[in-house]
Amino acid sequence: MLFNSLAFLIFLPIVFILYWFVCNKNYKYQNILLLVASFYFYSCWDFRFLFLLMFSIALDFFSGIQIENSKTKRAATIWLTISIAINLGFLGFFKYYNFFIDNFAELLKGLGFTVNMWTLKVILPVGISFYTFHGLSYVIDVYKKRIPAEKNYVDYAVFVSYFPLLVAGPIERATHLLPQIQRKRSFSYEKAKDGMAQILWGFFKKMVIADNCAPIVNEIFNNAPTESASNLVLGAILFAFQIYGDFSGYSDIALGTSRLFGIELLKNFSYPYFSRDIAEFWRRWHISLSSWFRDYLYIPLGGSKGGLWMKIRNTFIIFLVSGFWHGANWTFIIWGGLNALFFLPLLLAKKNRENLEVVAAGRLIPSLREAFSILLTFVLTCFAWIFFRAESVSSAIQYIKGIFSDSLFAFPTEFRPELLGLIMVMLGMEWLNRTQDFGLRIHKQKPMLQAIVYIAVAYLILNFANFGSNEFIYFQF
């Protein structure tokens, strides 16, 4: 079931009404409803993978209890290892099996051996990368004694499978989400209104921006060898807005939907294209994943402490693993490596924590230095996005080569002025509200102005949205 589908627009009000008008006397009844709704929501893709999700939930629920009840550190470590091994084993099989088999075959071929390797037509269970990381963070936190093991199966199952975040995040932490699940929730009109505004903004970014960029991006990337250099540049820029509108749009819908049920999810995006350097970009892009790798990989490896080579090693490890998390293709690994290269000078110069405040704080217009820094960061990001979008490394290299030709200064034939106008609306709203949680959070404005803005955004959606129920890009991860 897609957020941008008629089925979801029917599903959500039904769950909302049952949640607040039928199950409102006891939060435990609400949790049962959320669990049933979440399992149904997930089964709409492929009911067979619901059993894999249920197994993952049961595994980590049971492992958490065993870790907490272990009499010795060694016994707790064994249970932690079992949980991690099984979780990563399933993730590795479904997501990376063919990648490793194909590359191993290529290696043997390069050494002069001829082999016939078995590959499988493996269907990637939607959301497996996200709910696996939910479970991993939970058992690690129990092992580290950051949280007690959860004894209520329904509460833990809702934490992992809660439908707004199940298939594409944000990647939640038990320390943040479980306490909200375990207490009574009261309906708040202001929270619900805020949630509806964020959902509206998410639909605008997904259906108006991302889904209108997608056909042009697909046309350019699929025909890159014959496209002009100016079209190739346009394709890279539009993909940057496509993936931002797509993924941050999903996150806005997820956070807004959850707010309707009185539950706050972790913020996943914070206007990344207003970043002044790559370090700031990664503090603002897919925040829940970046912080997950920071807490469960980067810091355990030593973080930025230690010597020069340890800093370099840890930086490359976290970016390369982040790239590989996105997909079983060398393009994602190179994308991660490029971001590590862009980040490294800032780390070595100890400037990676400079831009912590909001850009142009208290001012409408950024300074020339800020504007140049934002533009440079965006250019570097777009360059890396080419590898992320390309089907293969050779295609990405050919794409980049094509940019440096005589047609670079020709007018791009794929340019659409109405799309540029819509992108400017998005950027303008988010710039004006960059201190707020999302671009359409105008709750402090006069009610009449709020109504006018909401109606205008709804009008743009109705008139310019692509209503083809296009899947979200991050569903493939």
C-alpha cells in the first residue's frame, strides 16, 4: 500500500476513527489496533513477507529478554551475536546474495577460472533494511544496558512494525518510540492539524516535485549517450530534487500520519540543500540513518578520536557502508566513497562541526559567502548523485564524460519552465520556514493566511500532481 494511493486514503481514516473513537479507553487496545493495521498495511505488498517480518520481531523480542536475563557477559554476548547474525543473514541473502555471487564469479574469471555460479531471482522484501536496523539497535541497546528488555510483545511489535515508518523509515530508536507506545495518548487538535499540514506538504513534494521530475530524469539517464551536455546537467539537478522530494516527502507523510495518532517520530530531513558543506548536509539528510551509523558503527570504531589514519579509516568505513546499505551495486559504494572524499578535508581541518546553526539566521537573504557555500555543496552533491542514479559504474562515467562537451552551453531541450516554478515554490517555502520542522509549518501565522496557503498547496497538488501511484525510491532499499 502506497501513501500516494487511494487505498491509503481509505485505510488511514478508518484506522484513525477506530483508534480515537473505539479504542480510546485504553492505550493497550490502541496498540493492538496499530499492530493489526501495520501487519495489514505491510501484507498489501506481499503477504508472504509478513511472516519474515513477524519472525524478525519475535527473534529480537526473545533475544532482548535472553540478553537481559543472562547471568554472565559471555552468555549475553552469545545471544546478541545470534540476533545480529540472523538479522544480517536475512538482509544479506535477500539484498546482497546475487551481488556477491556475481562479483565472486568475475573474480574467478579474472584469475582464469571458468565457473557457472547459481544466481537466484530474489525478491527484496520491502522495508527489510529499515526494520532490520530497528531490531539491531534494540538488542544492542539492551546489551549495552541503555534500556531494559521489553516484556510486552505487542508494544515491541508496534515499535518495529508501526505502519507510518515500516517501509522507508525514519529508523527509530527504542529509547524514543517505545515510551510513547507504552503510555496513554490523548487527542490534540493542534497536533492533528500540524500532522495534516505535514502530510499535505509531503504529498506536494512527492507527487508534484518528485513524480514530475522522474520522467525527465529517466529519459535523460536512459539515453545519456545521445543527450546534450546541458541535458545531462539538467538530469543530474532534477534527480537531486526528485530524490529529495520523494524521500523527504515520504518522511513528511510518515511523521504527519504518526502525529495524527499522538506519536512523534524522529525528524529525518532538515532542509539539506541549504547546507554550507558536506558535513552539514549529512547532518540534515536521512538523519535517522546517519545517526544510526554514527552511534552503532562510527563511535564504536573510535569515531574521530585517535590518530590521523584512524580518522580517515573510520570516515571511509561509515560512508562506504552507508552506500552499500542503499543497494547491491558498486555505484552506491562509489557514491558513499565520493561523500567520504568530500567530507574528509573538513574532518582533517577540524571544520566538520562549524555550520551547526541555521543558515542566514535572523536574515531573509544569505550572505554571498553563504550562497556560494550552498551552491558548491549542491554541485558536489549532484555530482555524487550521478553514481547513485546510474545503472552501472561505466554508465555513470560515460554520463560524466558527456557533460564535458561543446553542447554544455546549449539550451537544454528537456527544460520545463512550469517544473522550475514548482521547484522554486518548494524551495521558497522551505527557505522561509527553515527554522521549523517542515516547510509548511505556518502555525504561528494568522488563521486566514494559513487557510490561503493550505488551499494554494492543495490546488497545486490537484493541478500538477502525477497521480500514477508511483512508488517511492527508497522502497527499493
